[in-house]
Amino acid sequence: MSRHHSRFERDYRVGWDRREWSVNGTHGATSVCSVTSGAGGGTASSLSARPGLLPLPVVPSRLPTPATAPAPCTTGNSEAITSLVASSASAVTTKAPGISKADNQSQGLTTSIRWGQTPVNQSTPWDTDEPPSKQMREGDNPGTGPWVTTVAAGNQPSLIAHSYGVAQPPTFSPAVNVQAPVIGVTPSLPPHVGPQLPLMPGHYSLPQPPSQPLSSVVVNMPAQALYASPQPLAVSTLPGVGQVARPGPTAVGNGHMAGPLLPPPPPAQPSAALPSSVPATNGPPTTDSAHGLQMLRTIGVGKYEFTDPGHPKEMLKELNQQRRAKAFTDLKIVVEGREFEVHQNVLASCSLYFKDLIQRSVQDGSQGSREKLELVLSNLQADVLELLLEFVYTGSLVIDSANAKTLLEAASKFQFHTFCKVCVSFLEKQLTASNCLGVLAMAEAMQCSELYHMAKAFALQIFPEVAAQEEILSISKDDFIAYVSNDSLNTKAEELVYETVIKWIKKDPATRAQYAAELLAAVRLPFIHPSYLLNVVDNEELIKSSEACRDLVNEAKRYHMLPHARQEMQTPRTRPRLSAGVAEVIVLVGGRQMVGMTQRSLVAVTCWNPQNNKWYPLASLPFYDREFFSVVSAGDNIYLSGGMESGVTLADVWCYMSLLDNWNLVSRMTVPRCRHNSLVYDGKIYTLGGLGVAGNVDHVERYDTITNQWEAVAPLPKAVHSAAATVCGGKIYVFGGVNEAGRAAGVLQSYVPQTNTWSFIESPMIDNKYAPAVTLNGFVFILGGAYARATTIYDPEKGNIKAGPNMNHSRQFCSAVVLDGKIYATGGIVSSEGPALGNMEAYEPTTNTWTLLPHMPCPVFRHGCVVIKKYIQSG
């Protein structure tokens, strides 16, 4: 005997206590299973099970085809494997037969034993000369061991190529007859929880379909009692329908199931055989192999949900056949002399229009004594109705570019919402430069918002291609103006917009020439190149013949010739389009920031684009720790003057060049100052009052941006600093401020540049300080300041002051600007101790309310705030 065999005998064979289980569950000295098979019965043989050794997998395709189907003998802890017996007459009970050596030989099964597998019918299962490291010999067939469970006879294609392992044999009550449901499955009963035993490979074979339908299927499970009152369940079986038993629902992995294993029925009962195309339904839904339709789904113990996904389609098919045969129809629709007979319920389920029409017709009693309700429609084509009815009864329809618009109009009119979505989806994919404007007009007329927005965005994006099409020359005046005046019109050259307008007018000059001025106002003439403006636009006959058109051209010329006065030329025509990359932005310049109880200076310069609600960084200030300066914009450039740095009052003036994105030092003021005001009037920058080296100053000077020179003008009647100043109605107004005594000045001072004279009015109501002032719609607004959230409104014509709506936050040392007809208040500080505010709020004059806006990059106060046109790079 080999060395390996001796070691195995020492390690494994010694100490094994061989026991057996009798049919009634008692222990025995030997492992014997008494069997009675078929007609002749079988012989008793010893059978042992060795815990801890797993069987090798068996290849299903190499299984033999036995002549009989005896059930295997079980080796377990008071448990037995159940056998399924199907009979057309009655349920019979059989004992679990053992598998003898003679039976195996007669069935063509080899009797060789391989290491690591549980042998069956071997008196000395461990007698082998092979060492543990050798799992099988060369030439051995891995799928023909005598311990393999025999299966019912059947043809080879019907074998199921899955191996199911059983952790333990099931324990069931003796003489329990369970009959299979009609369409369902042979129920898998829950196993008794016992010691874990080696997994046994089981194989299933599906025999040929029975020639006669099953009348009943009975499962006999002789074992220990599991249920208190076992009662047989009798359920009739439909002809040709049945299921094969499968393991329990717990998956072990790789096709193995931990649960009771039910052997297939013996071939002696052909009525239990099932067609190979009918799968089991224990667990996942059943799928019909011919149609791929999920038919049966387990929803509980003994409960199955039957679903036929093809049912709606089949029902529609039958209803459509009835419609064509005019069977059971109860509604007649007459269109253009043609009669269409339909079912009221079917049509009403798809169209809200017809649903309401039918309901009102029935309620009004218009049906009378006729059997069918008759509707006569004069606003619909018969061919279109026929297509719609085809979609209603079949759910499918061919759509092409020729009928899409007509079908959408009809579907929208008669409220076929599902079909409307189909048409909209089709038309969105068919948009081109030659049809997008027509689709846009149609969508607007039908109030189809989804298609309207899609077509509008498409037409605006490809304007150069649309301008070259003939379709744009055929749209209405209002649609044309709305199209070319849109800010989102994608054009890099405004000259193309002008040429398109002239072509549209010349398409029908007799009727369209009268709209020349209205159409030309939609063109952003200030953004046309000056040479093109002089050489082309000025020489156009349509422009020469219209005084209103000439005024628009002259306005564009002034915009080019007077860049310093552009801030006063704010019209819709001076607003750049989004595609030009130029936008009016709010710029925040420097300021102070609160860090705890201390302050620090900011050098950052940022701008906010209200069109996309984004912040962009600009060139930082060229100095550090400067405060109390004044900022103003002129000609899309920013001018910063004066201020205090390290306790020194300055007269420096810096200019931010918008096109170059940098700061340059320009001519200095004649008087150093801080806490002063600056504003622009007629293209010149005025600096007013402030705090000088020796206290308040009344000095006023103005700066010419073209000559880069400063000149002094008439001084203030009252020297103030930290006042509110603005331009309104051709005058410069200075409200309140702080006098030399450090108290509120309580004075309103006004300056007339044409006469270079000042006038003032003293009033205790004008006691603002540390507050900005802006002009909107002919009124002066003074915001916040020492009076927290207050808004003061001054009417220059009437000379009175009134209180406006309060802001959402108290704002002292804030800044404000006007953009697109709204007032924007930025930053500020709540009190002298803080905190600083990091948000903005906008005043809407139409609603007379303030609205909070998204946060700024950081909380800031004592900063500058202006509006300029700035080129913003995409992304």
C-alpha cells in the first residue's frame, strides 16, 4: 500500500462511526435502504455519506438514458428525498428506492469511484489506492458516477443544462399529496433546517409532451410529519399545460440552489411530461419562447399573476377590424361628405375635444331616436381624419415632411395630445434654415410652446443661414421685427442685419416702405462700422426718403464720434447682442472688507453680467490700501480719482481701459481730496467737494477725457463731504453730506453747467450722509446711508421729497447704479461695527419693490460701482 494511502488511513479512516437511517428515522448498525422498484423491486445495499466532501460536477450532456427512473436513497439526518409520481387516474405512494450495483450496470453507469466523491452502494467506500492529491484518473468519465441521481427517460435535447446542489434533503409529512396548479408550478416546500451536508448534483430531463392532458398531478412525500393536518390539494390541469419542479428560491451561486430537490417523474407516467418549451415559474416570470412575452409571475405562496403584454395590441387590432366592418360602432363622423364610423369610447379616450363634444351631444339629447350619434365637422379634411383614426386604432402611423405640419395642426386642434408629441418630436428633428421660421409661426399660432421655443432657438442660432433663404422675406412684419430685434440673434456683424432689413422692404416696397423707420430701429446701428455707416447706409434711398430713418443714422454717428457721451445715449439700439460678446456689466472696484472687528483693503475688480448671472474678474487696482476714493464711468472706461492712502490725501486719477483691461495713470486733479463725489455730464467728469488736507473743500473741477485736462468751475455754496450727487434734467444735484462741524449738512445744492452757477436750499429733511444717489425716470433716488434701509425720492420738477420703499437690508457706504431700467444697490455695511454685506438688491419701478439678488464675490463697502460695456469671452 502506498505511503499516501497509509497516511489517509491514519488521518481519515480511523474514528469514523458509520450509522444509517431507517425509513422511520431510527438509527441502525449498517447503512441499508430498503427499496421496492417498479415491478420487480430492487436489492438492499449499504450506503454511507461522508460529511465534508463535496461532489464533483457532472456534465449533463454525458448523462445516460436509463430505462427506469428509481429515486435515490438518501443519507441525511432524519430526512428523505421526495419522489414525484404523476398519474392520470389517482395518486399512488411509493417508497424511495435504492440504487443497486446491478441497476447501475444495467443502466450503463460505471461503478468506478473517484477520490473526493460520495460513493453509493459501496460497502467499503474508502478503499482506494489513490492519494488525496489525485482527484481522478486519466480516462475516467467525470459524469458517470454511480451516485448520480437517475432521471426520467427523455430525448437528449430536452435535458436542462443546469446543475442544482442540495444542501440537505427535505423532511416532509408522510402521505402528503400535493397537486400541481393549473398553469403554475409544483410548489417547492420550505426545507427543514438541519445540519449542512454535501451538495448533491441533480439533473432534470423534460420528457416529450403527453398525448392526453393531465387530469391531476400528485406529489407523495413520505417522511417525518411537517404539517399538523396534511390534506391533499386537488387542482385540475389544463390540457397540455404544466410545469416542471425546480429547486427552492435560495441561490447558492453559479446555478446551484440551496433547497429541496424534487426528482422528475418516472417515465412510467407519461402524462406528467411537459413540453420542453414551457419553463418553470418558481421565482422569475415565465417567458413565452415564441413571442418573448412575460406571462406568469410568482407573487406569493401559491399565488401567480398572469400578464399578457400583447393584450392591448390584440384588443386594438380587434377593435380596428370592428371599425372597418362597422360592427358595434356608435358614432358617425361626417367630413367632406365621407362617413367615418367609430366607437365613442375609443375616440374619447384619445381626444379631449371629441370627449367633450360627445358628452355635450349626449347631454343635449341631439342623438334623438337614431342608434348612432352623428357629428358633422367642416373644419377638418377627410384624409387627415382618416390618418388620425388609423393612429387611434393601431397606435402607429407614417409621418413624413409632407404631412407632419397638417397632422400637427389637426392633432393640436382636436387635442390628440399623444399624437401632438409625436409630431413635435418629428418636426424638431426636421428643422432647417429654410423652414424654421415657418415652423416657428405655426407653433405660435397653435400655442405649442415646446415646438415654439425649439424653433425660435434654432432660427436665432443660425441667422446667417436663415438670412440667405427666401422664407425670411415672406414672414409678417411683426414676426420679422421680433426676430431681428432679439438680443440672442447670432450675428458677428450688424451689417448683415441691416442688409436683411433692406431686402425684406424691397421684396414689396409698395406696402413695406412705410415701415422702414420701425424696421431700421430694430438694427443696432451704433455697432455698424463707421465707414459702412457713411458709405452704404447714408446712400440708401430708403434712408434718404425717411426723416425718421435719418435720425436713427445720425444717432449712430454721434455714438461713434462722442465716446465720452455714450452713457447718456442709452437706448435699445446701444445694447450689444449676446453673440457680439459685449454686454453691459456692473463693475465693483476695490473697497473695504470686514475681518472680525478689523478692516482690510481690497484691490480686486470684478464685473457681473446680468444676462447670464456670472461674475468675471478684471484687472486689479494698481495700488494697495486706498480708500475713500470716487469712481465714475465715461465712454466705457472707468475713472478712479483721489482717495486716502496711509493717511495721505491723494489727487491721483487712474483710468481703466475696458478694451485693454488695464489701469493707466492720467492727469492729476488740481486739489487732493477724498470722500468726494464724481459724475459725468456732457462727456466731462466733475469732482465735487470732499475732504481735503485742511478739512472740507468747496472746490469743483471737471476733466476733459479728450484733452486730458482739468479745469476749475464755480465752487460749492456749502463745503461738504460724503454727500449724494447725481445728474438729472440737465442739472447736477448734491444732496446733504457732512459739514465742517461733522454733522449732517441738511442742504440741497444744484449746479447748471451752461451758466456755471450754483443754488442751494437748506432743509432739515435733507440730512443724508454716506449714501449714494442715482437718477431713474426723471426722479432722484437716495439709498440707505445713515438712515439704514430708507429710500428717499426727489422730484426735481415739483421740488418735493418723499419716502420710497425700504430696502431689504440696512446699507451704509454702499454703491448704486442704474442698468436696464432698474436700480442696483451693492454691498455696504449695516453699522459702524459691521457686518459688511455681500449681496445686491434691485429696485423694480413697475412694482415699486426691492428684490434680493445672488451674492457678490465677497462682502464689501466703501467701494466703487459703475456700469460699462465689456467684451466677455465665451466660457
